[in-house]
Amino acid sequence: MIRARRIWVTAVAVLAIVGASPGWAQAQPTSGTRPLADLADSNGNLPPDWSVTGEGPARKLVWRSDERVPMGDARVEFYAGDRLLGHPAPAKDGRTFRLGLDGLRLDSVRDLQVRAAGRRLDAPDDAPGSSSGPRAGSAVPPRLPANAVDPGKPGSYRTVSGEYDLDPVRLPGFPQPVEMRAVVVAPKGAEGRRPLALFLHGRHSTCYTPQGEITGDWPCATGSKPIPSHRGYLRDQRLLASQGYVTVSISANGINGQDWQADDGGAQARSSLVRQHLARWADWSARPGTGPAAVRQAPRADLSRVLLVGHSRGGEGVNRAAMDSLYAPPAAQDGHHGPVRWRIRGTVLIGPTIFGQNPVPDVPSMTILPGCDGDVSDLQGEVYVDGTRQVSRGNALHSAVYVVGANHNYFNSEWTPGQAEAPADDDFWDDEEQRDPVCSPGTRTRLTADQQHKAGATYIAAAARLFVAGDDRVRPLLDGSDRRAPSADPARVLTHAVGARRGAGFLPDGKVTTSGARLCSAVDPDTAKACLSSETAGRSPHFARWETDREPGRRAVALRWTAAGSAARISPDRPVSLAGSKALALRVIVPPNTTGTQLDVSVTDTAGRHRTLGRVKVDGLPGTDRTASYWAREVRVPVGADDAAALDLRHVKSLTLTPRTRSGKAWLMDAWAWRPGTPAVSAAPLPRVDIGRLTVKEGDSGVRTYRVPVSVSGHGSGQVRLFVPDPVTDRVTSRLVTVRPGTNVIDVPVKVEGNTRYGYDSGQDIFVKAVRTAVVGSHLGGVTVENDDPMPSVSVTPLADRVTEGRPLKWRVSLSAVADADVTGVYSLLPVTDGRELSTKDVDPRWLDENTGQSPDPERPLSGVDGLSLWVNVEAGKKSADLVIPTVKDQVAEEAESIRFRADDDSGEPQPGAPVIKGTVLDGS
């Protein structure tokens, strides 16, 4: 097996900003960057379960799990310490994950990690900083007062069910066609056109066999059947259908089996699939007799009243479908072409991913956050709430619904053991020797599958009743008003929200100053700047990490006090108006399992008049070091006529929080002027930004300049934050960019120097996030530069392949030509078939330890030593290097001993047809 390090290209990232001089950054090759093989030789062997396979451009970093890793929605990610290396491709065995090493900088192999949504997969959650978390039993939050209206009660209609299976569709970037299959549940005998609710499941295993084997293949192999994940929401569908909704749940196995290769994790493909189904429903609604039998037996669907419900990656998919229905995506990236003949009134997002961190600001949403989510365990879906603040008009309600004790899978009965047709499991892994006091089955806070699904169905119906039917009586269940739906009992469900009739606010992301507290960054490796350090036990959904380890513009106000009365003041750059509001609503985080944190809430107007509006009490969520329980509770203090008489509510210059408990910690996410009600929502005309990907050949000569493809469509102007990682150092620079259709203000040229020397693929990536009056579709893209020169041929010449014990065996590994990349050979040891084999007692024990971490005892043949391979690295610009095996002299008279080895193939196994190389050690006694 031969491997090579990256070829470098000069990337000049020009951020052309209107009204400013272009900035630029030039990436140079880093001489201190060392190849993986060299690092493994000098710094110790690769960690257990890690290996490197393949040749040249096919070189891959491989992690193999002892157990099958369930196919879930969170992306599996390789890290070196806290630096993201990339997203590996899964193998069919469900245990092996491979990441291409083209152009990858890897300075150390000691701290390789595998994560998914921040959770370690390659090690137990007992790393430093996580074991210090709360492990004692946690109290169940008190039961909230019942809401006046309970949306979980079945309606008056009986229901009728059926399925349809249409011709599959082709989606851009997916080699295999995707199914058009769905289950329909509708009200029986309902008159007139009825609102439509469409469900999209998340990323799960795709196929299973009668013997219980599951895979992520697509299409399913002979003898296996598709897993019917789309049938997992029948309880939710029946409840909605009884209340008068036509419901359809669509299958997306064809996307799940192929989305690992998509930059966006399949979000655009899922959007295309959703809109393909909606287009069919628009046809069937216009011509009722043309639909499948399952559709013909249902009432006609009213496509002006559509609710989209998505679970996990399905949540990100329906969010993108809502965006694409308002702001058209680039045609080349889209799998649906045609007019939009529907209107999305709202979305329900269940344990969703949000890899792009690009929520749709002007479509109301409700995001369910499962407190015991073992898949999307960082609860990144909170960004569907936080990420909409001040992006657009702010009229749409965006609600977060935290369900204590719920896991990820049990919202879908086809992912639930005992209910599913195919094998299923509890995604929150339970260690019988160290049970989690909040999330292990049987604890006071953990929900059963039926309890969880009932709560989910109730809150889906609440969203439908508010977003589609416009029943404001349901709003207190979703907007932080501390009301409960009895149908969801015994689940403890907590909510907060932004938008709707919230007015001016104190937002740490904006231009603010503080005293008695600090502005902290949601994502930053510097403990002094981060809101939660990496040593904190547990996590916060508000501070979920994105594409970079530093993210400007995401902040909170951190309070820490050791005595009551230590006031913290927050002052925006311009006065805030609380006039006409009924309350000041604050979202405040306190540590999990804490109770009784009390804060006085005061405001000061521009004339210096100060008034205390009231006192709030905040309790933490049940949590452990394995949960994302640093979550903001919404609390309110009333604003009344007496307050208006005491100070000028139209010109409030500062907000003061004064702790009344002896010591503690808290984080203020934001504070808003609040009024009850749900306003009508209309989407603002906004520009849309999409980043594409261009793949080019390096060429043999000359310098060519390519540009990262960027599309700006839509209307008006807006602001996005552009992030440009240096392709060599990975250092990310960012700046705000004003975008408008028809202009080329995001200009990132990449200069590529052609040559005829072998090297690695390289390139330049960029990513963007909406900041103000803009939306982002495809957030990530770039220019990929493919090496187009053949790798030099490799030959091995013996220098000393027959030596007396105590002297080293040596071979010279030579290249036919100089390369621009380090070329590394890896050779597997083969059993000696003729005579005695060199053993662990015959080589230098330090060499054995450095290469395998193992002891010479007990004595065994070298070919039988687990993890032992022979490595040699030919540095870029050189043509050869020596492979050396140091031997030791002993006092035992013995026959000659030999060693045999052969180059590895792409899978790390001995390469068929490659010459077998032999060395012999003679007795020196």
C-alpha cells in the first residue's frame, strides 16, 4: 500500500465587499506538517481500532468499532483533538468508517476521536471533564397547570388509511433513483378541502432480512426488504386525521442510503422529495379522480394549508422544503422543477439536525428537543429557534419544546423495539454498571415508548392547531407560558420561544456592553471566551458547534456570583422600547439539577430612572454529563401602567439582573418585550445565497484561476457571514458580507499551479450563515482540485537483507520520479512458510513498542503480532527512503530466522500479485 501527502495550491481568498477594499489571504505550504505514517512512527502507533489503508489518492484514515454503530441522523465525524478532520464514509458492515486523507493536515495521531453530535463514539463518556458531572438522581420537574385547550384529544372523524407507490425519481448527486412511496391517513366523510400534513422520517437503516440483519444499502439486496420507517408516525397521523387533516408520511430510504456523500447531509435531496410529493398532491387536488386509490378515498387536500413534520434529518429536510417553496434553489441542485402550488403554514421538527444552521425565519416552527436523545445528542435543533432572531421580520413564532426523558427513536414506532417490523433499539445507550440517573430506562424521569409517542402526537397536533388552524388558545403550550397539555401526561414538557408578538429585545448577539457579567461566545476553544468550557460536564443546545471551532456573532451573557446583590447590567447600543408590552420575557439558563435561582429584573431609562419590574425563579433541567441540559427556561416579569408612569418605557437603555441567591451561575440568552397573540405571517422578499462546488483538474503547466461558485437569487439585500478556512492551516477567517441578487460580492478565487508531479487532491472550501434579511440554502461548497498525475512507481532494493543478529535489516524504497507529496509505503507481514520466523524476541523491544504498543512477551512470530505493519515514508522532493528493522543479539544457538512482507492493497490486506520481500537473520552466537 502506497500513500502520499497533499499537493498544495495557492488559494487567494478575496472577499469583495461593497464599499470596502478587497481583503485577501494567501495559503502557503506548511513545512511543519508531517504525514500520518511519519507521525505514527515517531510519536507512537495509531490508537486502538484506527488504521490507514489505500494507495495514493485512495489513502484513507479508518476507524473500526467493536460493535455495529446504529445508522442514525447525527453525522459521524473524525476529530484530532478539537479540530474537525471530516465526515467519514460508512462501510456496509456498520462498524467501519473511512475518511479520505487527500490534503488532510494531521499533526498528531495521539488524540484521534470519533464523534456524533458532540458525543464520543470511540470511547466511553468518561473523558476528563465529563465524569465530573452530576450523577445523582434528578427530580422530576413539577407539573404545570393545564391549558384551556388540549390538542391531544381525538377529533370527531373516523379515519381511513392506504398507501401509494409511484415511479421513483432521480435527484441531483444521487446515482440511484429514490422511491415515491407513502402511507395516507385521512378523515372519513369530511366535507370540503382539508389541510394537509406531510411527515418525513429521518436517517435510519434502510434494509433488513428475516434473519435480523440490517444495512444502509440502497437499493436493498436480494433477500432483504426496505425498513418501513414511513409507517412509524401512524399514531400521529390518526390523531390529526380524526381532527380533520389529510396526512401523508413519505418514505426516504433511497436518500438515507446515499446521503453520506452530500455536503449538506441530504437536506436538498429531502426537500426535493417533499416537493415532488406536494406537486403530486396539487395535481390530485386539482383533478381528484387521477390520484391513487389511497388518495381518492381521502377528502381533497387544501394545498394552501400545509404542515410539514420532519424527524431528525427529516426535520432539516422539511425546513429546506419550506425555504425552497419561498425562495427557489439553484436549478442544478434541485430535484423538483415546476411552480409552487402550495403554502407551508408551519413546520414541526422532531430531534432535528441542522448541519447548515440555516432556519427559515418567516415560516413558524416548533422544534421538539428530546432530553435523552442518544443520536442528535447535542440537541442542535435549538438553532431553529435561536438562529431566526433578527434575521427577518420576527412575526413567525419559533418554539422549542423540551421533552424530559424522551429519546430520539421512540417518536417513530418503526424505530422502537417491540413495535417495529425490523430490528430496532433504544438510541440512548445504557450501561448496566453505571446507569444514567435521568435517561436509563426505569428512572423517574425516563419515558416509556408509549408515553413518549403520546406526548409527541399531542404537540404535533398543537402545532397544527396553531400554525394551520390559527387557534391562539393553543399558543400557551408552545411559547413559554408554562402550560401543559394533559394528553401528554405524564411527560414533563417545557417550552420557550422567540418571535410572534415579541417586540424589541436585549440580544447579546448585537452591539451590547455589560458590567458585572461577561459577554461569552457560544463556540470558542478559549475557556476565557466560551460560554461553556470543554471541561463542563454536559452540554447546551444553545451552544451547539457548527463548521468551525470559533464562531463570531453567537453570544450570551454569563453571570457568576458568590454573594447576593451582585448586579449584572446589559446595555444595548441604542434604547429599547417596552411600550405596549405586557411583560418582559427572558430566556435564562441555569446549571442542570439546580433549583431556586432567583433574579431581580430591573430596567433603566435614558433619563437614568431605575425600576425593578419583578423577581424570577429559575430551576435547572434534570441532567447528567451525558445530556444537553444547559437549556434556557423562559421567565417573565409583568410590565404595567405603574411601570409606564415611573419611567419612559419607550427609551430603556439598560437591563439589570440582580441575583438574590447566595451564589450561582446563569446565562442570559435574550430578553424581549412580550405580548400575547399570534400575528399573521408573511414571508419577506429576501436574497438567497447558495454555495456550489466546482471540481477541476490540476493540469500540467501554467497557473489557472477558478472561483468558488456562489449563487445569490431572490430579492432585496441582506447580510451573511462568510467563513474561509485556510486549506493548509485550517485557520478560519470570517467577515460580514452584504449580498444582493445580480452582484458578485462573494468572490473567492483559487489559483492552481499545474505540473506533472504526483500530489494529492486539494482545494478551497467556504461556508456562510445568514445574519440579517437573507436566507442560506446550500451553506457549504468550494473548489476541489484533483491531482491528474500518476503516482511514481515504487521499487524495493535490499541493502542488508541477510544479516547477523544484532544488525539491522535494511531495504531501500525508491520512487521512479520525485513527487510533490510524501509517499508512504505500508507492508503487511506474512507467515514464513519455509523455516523459522523472526519473533518478538528477535527485534529491538523499543521498535516493537513504538510500532504496536505491545511487549515481546510472550514470544510469538512477528506476523502474528496484532497491528504490526512496516512503514516507510519518502518525503516530498526526494526519491527514496530506507525501511529498517532493528534486530537484537541473544545467547541462544539457533537456526536462521526469516521475515516476509508484501505491500498492502486499498483495504489494508496484502496486495495480490505484489512481490514478496524476504529478509534473513543468522545466528550470531
